[in-house]
Amino acid sequence: MPTLEQIARLVDGELAGPPDLEITGVGSVECAGAGEIAPIDSKAFLRTARSSKAEAFLVSKALGEGF
């Protein structure tokens, strides 16, 4: 399974969180659960993300400032 650190390198991103966390899948912000990463592509999902059960989020730098 890929780790958050590996995913961050693949997308040339900045990591905020445990680098060794293994990601087992991808899901929507509303449906992702433990071990899954969820993409956030609009401000509308930032509020939803706060109550999400996703283990991690993939957020653009522009949106990340408000996260």
C-alpha cells in the first residue's frame, strides 16, 4: 500500500500528517473511511471534510489555505 509520503511525492505536494500512514483506497469526502484518501476540489467540500471519516485528503494548495 502507498503511504502519504509516497502520494505527496507523486503529486509534487506538501505533506501535512504522518508520512508512514498507509492508504488503502480512494473515496469521496462523504463516503471515504479508515485508510482512504479523499480528494477535495472545491470550497464546498471543506466543511464536509471536517466531519468525514477519511484518513487523509488530497487538497490543492489554494484550497489548503482554508483547511
